[in-house]
Amino acid sequence: SRAQGCEGKVLTVDTMNANVKKVEYAVRGPIVQRAVQIEKELKEGVKKPFNEVIKANIGDAHAMGQQPITFFRQVLALCSYPELLDDNKFPEDAKNRARRILKACGGSSIGAYSASQGIDCVRQDVSRYIEHRDGGIACDPDNIYLTTGASDGIVTILKLLTTGEGRTRTGVMISIPQYPLYSAALAELGAVQINYYLNEEKCWSLDIDELQRSLEAAREHCRPRVLCIINPGNPTGQVQSRQCIEDVIRFAAKEHLFLMADEVYQDNVYAEGCAFHSFKKVLFEMGPKFSSTVELASFHSTSKCYMGECGFRGGYMEVINMDPEVKAQLTKLVSVRLCPPVPGQALMALVTNPPQPGEPSYAQFIAEKTATLNNLAQKAKMTEEILNTVPGIRCNPVQGAMYSFPRITLPERAIKDAKGQVPDMFYCMKLLEETGICLVPGSGFGQKEGTFHFRMTILPPTDKLQTMLRKLKEFHQQFTQQYS
Amino acid sequence: SRAQGCEGKVLTVDTMNANVKKVEYAVRGPIVQRAVQIEKELKEGVKKPFNEVIKANIGDAHAMGQQPITFFRQVLALCSYPELLDDNKFPEDAKNRARRILKACGGSSIGAYSASQGIDCVRQDVSRYIEHRDGGIACDPDNIYLTTGASDGIVTILKLLTTGEGRTRTGVMISIPQYPLYSAALAELGAVQINYYLNEEKCWSLDIDELQRSLEAAREHCRPRVLCIINPGNPTGQVQSRQCIEDVIRFAAKEHLFLMADEVYQDNVYAEGCAFHSFKKVLFEMGPKFSSTVELASFHSTSKCYMGECGFRGGYMEVINMDPEVKAQLTKLVSVRLCPPVPGQALMALVTNPPQPGEPSYAQFIAEKTATLNNLAQKAKMTEEILNTVPGIRCNPVQGAMYSFPRITLPERAIKDAKGQVPDMFYCMKLLEETGICLVPGSGFGQKEGTFHFRMTILPPTDKLQTMLRKLKEFHQQFTQQYS
Ligand SMILES: Cc1ncc(COP(=O)(O)O)c(C=O)c1O
Ligand SMILES: Cc1ncc(COP(=O)(O)O)c(C=O)c1O
């Protein structure tokens, strides 16, 4: 056995971690790689039927020109270079926030490692934010873990929950369409992915019957233990109703499932009549029978909402009803990686403790935040409206988050011509080559057999988004004609 | 089977990921938790035989009062709040660096996600730095991956390499004493830890005979595929000779092992006659027989050296001779977490592309860097000298890194009195309670059966370090007396 494999590389695709091989990640897949190539070609002067690539493939607001919140960046600059604390150009409230954060850092430097669970005073800010958000329901800072983006928290909780072999292997229920971090993490951990389908006909709502169906089918071959929900939804842009959340909690309690609530878009709600209801709040409003038993982890991030600060990799999770011994294990586990990035923690402190009425930066903060959210709401509406004028494209209302996930009708002949390529990948690749528009095919997120979609962010600036939607309309009409 | 476990929690220590349970992490273990508690008690006015806790348990320079490099923080402030680019207070070279970094960011904001492998121009800076460090040996930016601290890179490579079951399970050779990230990651991944012992009698050097012994023993029960080296060493503070590195590479080639070189302390070399030799450089100097075959991953970090910027979680790895298909898998894998923190990437750009002669910030940069490294060298020497004046403590020279790992002789009766507690844990806990000094017991890093050690950083300010060493001396003498 020693001689075997002694030639060639130690590490090959045949001798590497098989779970890693199974991981798929469409948001940065072949379409995006080709888009990067095309950008290079354009720079080198290669002639194309367009002048620039428009990236509507990823929820990255700043990359699409959204401006950061001034106050946040002032405090971050002060924390980075505290000499600026003597500078009159910075408002007093920004300085106070910076002083408070620095005081909580080892050696008063954001260059020191923090406690692994996160800086104490930041966890306190987070817990007050949650209490305020949820109408006063208590939040214990001990239940808050700061993370390296929400991604990190989600993977960490899934890791804790993954165990067993064969038919006792942990099964994790995720919505289809899904955000592909989930399928990727499950593949990597070797957990069993259990698909439940969102109801496209009812605006991507979540049916308890469908949860029940998928759970029962899964029980034949694994041990379902976790139910993941993304609300507001990525890639589908829906906002779940309070009633639906209550039903989901009841279902989790009845079926003995650990709930993971991905609530990174909690400020991104646009549609009339929709509101964000946190799982935590609904759980506690359902009374002690539920609030003292149902295990819940909820995730938030600095990457989304009105701030869109993706590059800082700030995030937190709140764990509720977690077994104290497991919590100790969680704390130990996160300590191995030392700590989440401190600038991201500082940013999370600002997101959860922004300027208050009466403070010098309040008016500007509110103006910037409101403008960004209003702009997103307007683009959400515009996207839905324009897409629905195209025969062969049908788009649910973009109630929240940053995406539309329209269904597209593809002619039979296009499906044939795709020659084994997934048809919506074929469609999106052609769209990219002909128009420079970069979208992600629906197949990257999962979709009902025989249906096709793409995901498009609503993040490009209004005029660019409008141009893009017009081009997309033309493309779709031409594509349909060509293959009919 | 459904009813089973339907009472009580979904997630308990009995139903959680068993690998996670096996993880141990001493650097933030019970001693440190007790130290945090004691700090709180002191604040609350509880009387103790000391006024403050001195933390010499973790390599966190800023927390111990080391000042950041001015230039680095200026650029980070400019990147955070680009309005400052109009401010005359900032030197031109800082502004140019900030402009260059911002230009490479989506939407010119460090709040945008970067490419998953890291920002292009930062990877170019890193590659030029490596070429310069290694006397001109070529470095391809495509082989550079930016990471969330070195920790992230190390775990990612170990993950790729872990495969097989039972006797074919991947075995990973690590030095004992080790930095406990390694044992923790191996436990989590379910890989087999293979211990090779550093030679304490020869200043913690690495003997090829010992590598051979441990490899052969391991082949009885797993498939050894990886050899990890930390140079300069944590926790042992040694700097390996060029000859030793060559021998290790030869050994890896002969035994078909993937090499992981943890070189995060590459600037931290203090002892006369010692120098840092990168594995990459030695590999290429050994000629194409080795340089075109031996697979190597090397890790670096913004956390150590003269900058000590731990909180930013900046890091990179260079992969050499990695199978292209595996590299594609690696790129896919890192894309799931989107990207490393962008401020940490910016910092890595500065570390690898600092002010150059002729630029306005050059003189101050060199002065600050030199002062910090000289100060560390002086404290390394002082630590060794004072510890070696204590009967029952024997300390190897602190040739590099930031730690001493002295051997302590514990009286028989102390070992008995520890009552099942590991004796050096008993010793360190008593030290903490009586003097406020926080060290990590040797058992947290691994040590030869029957020997006892502690790890102490050399990071406290000189006067505090001196006081600490004096107190430690008194404590050791008293402890020895008490238990003799
Ligand atoms: C639903 C959802 N969860 C989690 C994340 C991860 O975000 P981050 O890791 O940047 O916080 C995203 C990012 O797009 C997301 O859409
Ligand atoms: C040998 C060694 N490797 C890796 C690390 C991880 O450092 P970071 O993740 O902060 O880059 C450390 C930190 O102390 C270390 O000592």
C-alpha cells in the first residue's frame, strides 16, 4: 500500500477530500468566470456588441455603486488611525463610538485579537438591537456570537449538528430555490440535503404540507434534524408572513427540528403589506410552550440591508434554547480560529447602535439609510414590472431582499440545442456573450424539474438597471424567435 | 427511531458532531477563562495578592501595548473613509497606496466582496514580496490565495488533504510541542494526528530520524500524506537551519508527503547566526528534481512579525506544484465563503509592499519596524537569561517567534497533589491565582511523557516582562519549597 500512489502528486482529484469535490457554488461559477474574462478582453480592446459587463449576479451593493454610510466609515477611520480623534472634521458622536470600541479592544487597538465570541461591548450592542427590534423581548449577550460574515455562523452551526452514518446521518431541510452556501456546506460536511420546494404560484411562499412531504420522504434514508429558512428570501425575494413563521415554528416543535433562520435581509422589505418578523419574536409571542423549547439560531450580517458592507465580513448569530454543554462546545470550536475580524465587529457595533436622535450624525444617517432603502424599493418594483412585460418571462413581486427570480419559458429547440448543458445555463451564457449582462442560471439554486429561471439582483444603479432590463427583454424576444 | 430523541433538545453533547467534541484548544482554555474572571473580580474590588493580570498566554502584540505601524493605519483610514484623500495631513505615499487598493475594489469600496482568491493587485504585491524575499525565485500570483488569517489557510489545505477511512485515513505529521490549531483542525476533520517530537536537548531542532520513526509507526494504522512544520517555531521559539529544511524536503520527497510550512514568524528571528530560510527558497535551490515535484503550501499572516495586526485576520498562502485540477477545487471551495476580509487584504498589501526608499514615509516606517524587532530581540534574550537563573527551570534560547517554552521540574508531591489534574496545569493555575500571571501549560501543546513546561510570550512591555519574570522566579522557588 505504500508504493501505491508514490508516483505523481500526493494530492490529486482522486486522492482529495471527496466531500469537497461534491461542493457546487453557482454564484461564482462558470458564468462569472466567463464574465471576468470578457471584462479583460474588453480592456484589451476586443470588439464586442457591448461596452461593459453588467454584473447582476451577486448581492454586492458597493460593487454596484451604492455609497457606504458616512458615519460608519468615519468611525472605522477613527478606529484604524486614532490620531484622527484630535481632528475637528469628525463629529463628536463618531469619535465617541470609536473611543468606546477602542476601549473594548486589547491595547486599545483593533489590531488585537478579540474574545473568540466577539468583543463584549459589541455583543451588548447587538443584544440591545435585537431587544428593540423584537419589541422588548429579552436578549442575553451570552447568546450572541460574532462571526466572519453570516456564512461563517451558518457553517459553524451546521457543523455542530452533523453526525451519524448512513440512515442516521443528519438531514438538513433547505428551501428550493436556495442560497447555494447551504448545499455547498452540506456537501462539504457530508450531511444530507433535504429539499422542500417554495410555492412559486403563491409568490414563493412556504407550505407546511410541502415541509411535511419532504420530511417524511427524507426519514426513509436519513435523520432529519434541522430546518433552514431564509427570510426575506434569496434568491426568490419573498417575505414570509407572520402566520407562516408561526406555522413553521409549530412544525419544527412537532417534528423536533433545530431551526436556522437566515435573516440577513431583515431591513430589505419593500412591498406594501409585507413586514419583517424575526423568528425569535414570533417564537416568544407563541408562549413558553414554544419559547422555552424550540432551538433556534438566527443569523445576521453587515453585508446586506442598507449598509451593504460585504468586504468587512461582519456578522452575528443568536442561539436560543441551546443546550449549555453544546454552547460550551460551540465557544471552544470558535476559539480555534481565534476571532472574527475586528473591523467587521466594529461595523456590527455601528449597525446595531447607529446615531441616535439628538446626536450630530443622526439626520445624515437617517437620510442616507432611507435614500438607499427607497432606491432599492423603487428598483424592486421596476424590475418586476418590466420583466412582466416580456412574453415568456414571469416574475413574482420582489417583496424583499435584493433579487428577482423570474421564470423563463424556453423553446423546445433551445433545450435541444443546449446539448446536455443545463438549458438556463445555455441561456445565461448566450445572454452574457451577446449583451454583457451577467446573471446566474436558476439551476444554480435549484428549481422544480422542467422549470427554468435566472436570478438577477436589483442592485445596479437605476438607469443601468433600466438599460439592462430593456436589453434583457430584447434578448429574450430574439432568443425565443431564434429557437421557435 | 423517530420517537427516539423526541424529548429534550435536538442538539445535545450526545447528538452533536463527535469530531467537534474531540477538539481541544489550550491557548484559550480554562486558565485563560479563569484569568478573565479574575480580571472581573479585580474590577469589582475583590482583594488579590496582585493588582493586574499579566497575559503572556497569547501571541497578541497590540494587546500587550505594541504600537501599530503608522503608515499601515494611515492607509487603512484612507481606505475606510476616502474623503480623507483630500486631507493634507496624510503623506502622499499613503494616499497613493490607498488609491491603488480602492481602485482594485468593486465600486472603489473596501465594503465590496473581492474575488474569492483575493484582490488581484494584492496577490501581485504578495508575489513580488516573495520573489524579493527568496532572492528572485519566481512566484506566480495565481499560486497566491489570500486568507482569513493563516488559520483559515491551514485548515483549508488540511481539509483538501483529508480522505479515506480506517487504515487509509489521511495521517498528518505535526511537531510536538505544536501550535494547537493543528491538533484541533485534525480532530475536527477526523484526520489522524501523527506526532514527531522536537529535540529539546538540541534547542528544539528537528531530527530526520525522529520523522522516520514517527512515520513508520503511523503507517501501521493510517496513510501519512502530510508533513507540517512551523518555522520559526510556536511554542518553542526555535529557528530551523537551512540544512534541516533541506533534509526535511528530501524526506518529504522520499516519503511522498505534502509539505505545509507555517512561516508566520518569518521576520521574528533574533539569535545570532540564525536566519529565516523559506521552504520555497530552499526547495528551488535544491534543483528541478525537487522544485518541480514536491508539493508545498506556505502560510503567512498579518498577525505576527513586526506588525502584529491580529484583529484584521489577514493572511495568504502560496501553493507550489499543486495539481491544477486540485487548484480548481481549492478555488471553488474558497468561493463558498465569498472572500477574506478586505481590510485584512489591504493590510497584507501594505505588509508586502511597504514604503520604499525615497518615499515620504520610508524613514518612519523603517524606524518603527526596527524598533519593534529590536525590542522583541532584547526581550527574547532577557527572558531566556532570567528564566535560566531559576533552579528547576531550563530554557532554550528564544531564537525566534514570540515564545519561550521552558522545562520545569515539579516536585513529586506537587504531581501527587495535582490529583489527576495535569501537573503543569496545576502549576499554571496556582501561578495565576497567586501572582496574576497567565501562562499556558505545556500539556496544551504536547510534550514528552513525564516532562513539564509552560509557554510564555515575550510580548509584555520590557518593564512588565521583567517584573513578571521576577515574580515567576519567586513563585517557582516557593512552589518547589512548598512541595518538597
Ligand atoms: C441568504 C444569505 N445568507 C448568507 C449570506 C452570506 O453573507 P455574508 O457571509 O457576507 O454575511 C448571503 C450572501 O449573499 C445570503 O444571501
Ligand atoms: C504558528 C502559528 N500559525 C498560525 C497562527 C494563526 O495566526 P492567524 O490566524 O492570526 O494568522 C498562529 C497564531 O498564533 C501561529 O502561532
